[in-house]
Amino acid sequence: MLLKNKTSIITGCNKGIGKAILELFAQNGSDIIACIRKESEGFDLFIDTIEKKYQIKVYKFYFDLENLDEIKSCIGKIAALKIKIDILVNNAGIAAGSFFQMTPMRDLEKMMQVNFTSQIYFTQGISRLMSKHKIGSIVNVASTAGILGDIGTLSYGSSKAALMFATKTIAAELGASNIRVNAVAPSVTKTDMYHQMDEKSRDNLIQSSILKRACEPIEVANVVLFLASDMSSFVNAQTIRIDGGFIN
Ligand SMILES: NC(=O)c1ccc[n+]([C@@H]2O[C@H](COP(=O)([O-])OP(=O)(O)OC[C@H]3O[C@@H](n4cnc5c(N)ncnc54)[C@H](OP(=O)(O)O)[C@@H]3O)[C@@H](O)[C@H]2O)c1
């Protein structure tokens, strides 16, 4: 029970890594503010099961990271709950690959908006709420794509590199409010995103890691739990790679 009496905001938690984080946090006693893009019956049923199974409360909010008005309105609704926010996990994101010379600017802008600028906007609003209580942990889900540098990863890699840089800057500014800010950088992880990747590049990446396999969503969730909880109380402004080990 690493998160007992805490409330955590998790974005993009209807599937993949976010869903694994939601269930692990619930299992560890946290109430959840689940932020997803669209209302769905499947997600409602999943949440009902989670609330009963772990005896926690889940609040559901909806916004699209491409729509600043929706994000602003959601921040307002979260503020209106008047509850202490302890943890923010910026998990929602998109991926796409294309050669640098063939990348339309609108695709690059969309990637930067969803994976970077909107994450910053949401974090601004939520961190203002967290600052009031002088405690908190923010975890950004980045990617090894923002570290390694590879063919076809210009837009996705740049958006995640920007998020990792922001992690350090925001940590420096929120330290005075006793809010820690860290990131995780997973490599190939078995979610829907896994199936969107170019098969050859994906397999090359897997074979380049020491453990030579893809990551499971729960293996990312475990590191996010560590960073969100007091177990990492002196870990700050870091990006932890979850990639099975790259030594070259
Ligand atoms: N899978 C990997 O190999 C891998 C590796 C490194 C890092 N990551 C990162 O891990 C995070 C989670 O990805 P995943 O692998 O779990 O992928 P996923 O299964 O495709 O989930 C992505 C999540 O982001 C949400 N999302 C996408 N665009 C959005 C938008 N415009 N507004 C609001 N929500 C939006 C999705 O919502 P919808 O269901 O509504 O689309 C979904 O909840 C991402 O930040 C990703 O970049 C993944």
C-alpha cells in the first residue's frame, strides 16, 4: 500500500501503459482522477470493477490533448473537487514515424502539441493545485526515442526529448513547493502503440537491448509507482530508462 490516502491524476489510462498504472495505483490504495479522451462503456465497467476490488474512488474526466479549451475546463473541474492532489502522471501520448524530409509540418506540430505543449499546459494548471499543499510527485512518460536518435523518429523523439528536458526545468522550479518531477523512458512496450511501429525498426530495437525482449506495461507501471511514491523521496529531476539495458 505505497499510495494509501493519496490521490493521483493519470492521463491516457483507458488502455496500455496508463491502464496498468491505474490498476497498480488503485492496488496501492490511491484514489484516482482518470483523464481520458472519450467516455466509453468499456472504461466505465473497468472502473466499477477497480473501485469494488480495491475499495478506492475513481473520478473520470475527459479531454483531448489537441484541445486547450477542454484541458482548461478539465483543470477547473478538478479544482472544483477541492481535494488534495498528490500525484500527476502525464502518460497519454501518440507516436508516428516518418523520414525527416517527408514529415509534413502539421504532423510535427500535432506531435509536439499532444506529447509536449499540452502536457506542459496541463501540468501548469495541476501543479498550481499541488503547490497549495507543498507536496507532490509528477511523473512524465517519455521514451528512449527521445534519447537514442534513430531514422524516422524526428517528431516523436523530439517531442519526448522536449518532455525530458522540461522534467528537469519544472523540477527546478517546483522544488520550492516540495514537488518532485521525474520521467520514465520506456523502450518498446507491448501496447497498441507496439503494433503501430515499423516491424523491422521495432525488432532491431528489441535485439539491441541486453534483455532482447519487449517491455510489459506493468514493468513501466512499477517504475512509475516507485517515482510517485515516497519510496523515491530523494529522487528528483531524473529520467529512468526502462529498456532492458543498452550498452552501446
Ligand atoms: N508502447 C511503447 O512502445 C512506448 C514506448 C515508450 C514510451 N511510450 C509512451 O507511453 C505512453 C502510453 O503509451 P501506450 O504505449 O500505452 O500507448 P496506447 O495504448 O496507444 O495509449 C495511448 C494513450 O494516450 C491517449 N491519447 C492519445 N492521443 C490523445 C489525445 N490527443 N488526447 C488525449 N489522450 C490521448 C490514448 O487515448 P485514446 O485511447 O483515446 O486514443 C491512450 O489512452 C505514451 O506517452 C507513449 O509515448 C510507449
